[in-house]
Amino acid sequence: MTLLKKFAYLIGLPALLIAIWWVSTLGTTNFFVPKPGVLADKLVTVWVGDRFVQDVVPSVTRLIIGVLLAILLGTVAGVLIGTTRWLRSLLEPMLEFFRAIPPPVLIPVLMLLIGINDQMKVAVIVSGCIWPVLLNTIEGVRAVDGTLSDSAKTFRIDGFNRLRYLVLPSASPQIMAGIRQCLSIGLILMVISEMFASSEGLGFTIVQFQRSFAIPEMWSGIVVLGLIGVTMSFLFQWTERRILGWYHGLREVEHAE
Amino acid sequence: MKTPQRLPVGPLLGLAGIVGFLLTWELIPRLGLVNPAFLPPASEVLGIFFSNLALGAFWAAVGHTMTGWALGLAISASAAVVLGLIIGSSTFLRRATNSTIEFLRPIPSVALIPLAVLLFGFNLESTLLLVVYASFWQVLIQMLYGVADVDPVASNTARSFRLSRFDRIRYVVWPTTLPYLMTGIRLAAAVALILAVTAGLIIGTPGLGNEIALAQSGGAVGQMYALVLTTGVLGILINLGMRFIERRTLSWHSSVRGEVVV
């Protein structure tokens, strides 16, 4: 496929959709649907500058800290639980239950226990994001190939080296699958924790716009959230390709036969 | 002689884990490690949880949440199945829609909360908007993977036997896609519950989420914990139900048949 064709596929449908949106809002003055031009204008005037530093940066910082903490705690605990059989049997039903609780309901709980501050918001993100990472890591660690595990034992590879060269690599596809789920949950929780109780941040600001009927501004906030989501998704895909390149290569070879 | 003894060890340990957790929870406020006003002992919360089961208002809230969940899941799943089959069976459409899907998918559905409030207020429609948007992508992506996984030999064979387009979908594409679809629906069911509860919590549409918010702002701490437990129980029930449906609909599939034998 030529580069031009690729580009056409990439840009074709979005361009078409925006064109339809543009044309259909030309004559109307629908209160709820802003014109694309106005929206683009608001996107720049509202979010570039002070507000970016005041609202977007703290939100994103909390999100990054929360997600990184969740990944760290989730993998460490997951490896520990996954490699210790009795610990796994002991904790598994509890963990399944905690995973089943919709994470946003923990916001009022953590508000009570921690108070309304930055730590609470980070704790909310961690408490929601940790489950997919934790449970996927446990699954991945459990599913280490038996032959490989036996070979490692024969060569007396144990302790840290076993973890570094056998357990973590073979669990990594599962761990990455968990991290992928955890990212979208993290973004959701970041927004909700700010909508529920806050005086700054993206979620708070968007709700403020909505309450004061600043509709184009509200839409521009939604677009900013979308952009953050898309950026995270691309960053993740890039990292996953770097980390799991060997795995995808292996899969391709296996499937090609 | 050891084998019959070893069998129940796993579940027993699991039970011990639950009991241990409840004991810890009971002791932390009793010993004053955390103020009991913020974390009531487990026995108190469980008491409220069980006495809730006798209340009509409690079941009404559960009903509201589950209506939003079920309707939203049904709408998004049917839309995703139809669109997935259409887009997935054409290379052109797959390529053309890829960038748009990848852009729309990561937009968190809670970003639509302000819009939902403006358009529908505190009604079921607000919940539905969030639930449908969030769970739609889970199913659609799985459908696209599933349709792409159809064996080219089977598909070409069907074509050379002149099966009609509908029959090809019915007998070739659908059986290949079904396991992917069920995975998608299972994931979507969990996400849909999260959003159905969140809508109550943030927007204030009737349901468990709203009850939690009310209990929290009214200082009914025990009730709040009991309701949080309830959402967890609902989540577990939905998971179990989905796994059951998955096993029934895919009983012919090797992944499930293998599971039963082992």
C-alpha cells in the first residue's frame, strides 16, 4: 500500500464526518451542538495557557502517579501471589470480590477515610486500576510453560534470575493486557474523582462549564479528555510494541506456519 | 490416601481468606486504629446489608441500576454485532473506519456526563447514554477480531458452493465470531455495571449509585458501606451469569469442551 493510500484511509472517514457536521450546523443555531469552527476556537482559547497549567497538568499528574503506582503494586503483589500456591488459594475469592466492585463507588469511601485532597484522588485511581494488573499478573505467572519451568530448575536458575529471565517475560503479555485495561479505568476515575469532590482539575472544570451553560467550552473540555485518552492509548501501543516485540514476532511466525 | 484430603484445601483456604478479611475489618475500628465513624465494624455493615434485603426501596434502587445495565448492554451489543459484521466483512470498510474507531474508543464515557445531564437530566436515558457508549466499543472490537479470524479456506469453500451472503454469515462467519463476541459481551457487562452505578453516583439518576451518594452526604456511613458491598455482590453475580451463558452458548466450542474434560 502506498503512503498516499494509507493517508487517505487514515484521514478519509474523519474528514467526511467533520464535513457532515460542518454542513449540518451551517444554518442552525442548536444550543447543544456547537459549530466545528467555534469548538476549535474554544479549544485553543480555553485550554491553552493558564488553564492548562491549573487544571490539565494536576489532573494528568495524578493520573500518571496513580497508574504507575497501580502497575507497580499490581505486578509485585501479582508475582508474589501467583508464585505462592497457598497464598493464592487464600486470597483469590477476596480479590475476585474486590475486582467486582465498580471502582467509582470507592470514591465516597476513600473521601471519608482520607479526606478530600490529592492523596484521595490518587488512591481512587490506584484502588480501581490495580485489579486488572494484579489478576492478570497472577494468571500470567501461573501459566508459565511447564517445560521451560522444569528446564530452569534443571539449570538451577532460581531466585531473582528465575524471576528476571523466566517468570516476568512469560507473564508479560498478560501483564500488558492488564495494564491496557487499567489505563482506561484510570482515566475514568481521574475524571469522576474530580467531578465528585474537587475545586480544580479537568473533570471539575467541565462540570462547571456545563452548570453555567457554557456549551462550546464544555464540548472543548470533552475533546481535551478524548485527546488525553487517545494519547495514552498511542503511548501504550508504542510501549507494548517495544516490550512485547519479540512476542508478537513469535506469534506472527507461528501463525504463518 | 492423600488425594481425597487435598481436594477441598483450595476452597477452604479461600473461605479462611474471607473470614480473615472480615475479622481484620471487624478489629480495625474496634481497636481504634481507624475512627469507627469512618469505618464501622464488619458486623455492623453486614447487619445493615442483610436488613436492606427486606426493604422495598433497596430493591427499587437495585431494579433501576439493573434496568440501566440490561437495556444499555442489549442496545450496545446489538448495534455492535450488526456494525461489526458489516465493517468486518469488508477490507475497505475495515481500513476506512480504523482511525475513527481508534480515536473514539479511548474517549472516556464519563466525559459524556455533562452532555447527558443537559440532554436527558436525571433520567434513565442519561444512564443509557453512558452505558451504551462504554460497552459498545468492547463488543465492536471483539466482533472485528472475530470476523477477521474466519478461516480463509472455509470462507472460500462456502463461496465456491455458492452460499448466499446471508448463509455465509450464518454458517461460516457467525460460529467463528461467537467466542469473540461472548468475550466482548462479558467484558462489556462488567463495564456496563460500572457506568450504570457511576451515573447514579455522579449525575443522580435513580439507582444504587445515587443511594450511595445520598448515604454518604447524609452521614449514614454504615449504609454506604452496605451499598458498596451490594454493588460488589451484583458484580460477582453478573460475572457468574455471563460465564454460565458463555459456557452454554459455546458448549460446542473446543475451548469450552476442553475445560469440561480437564
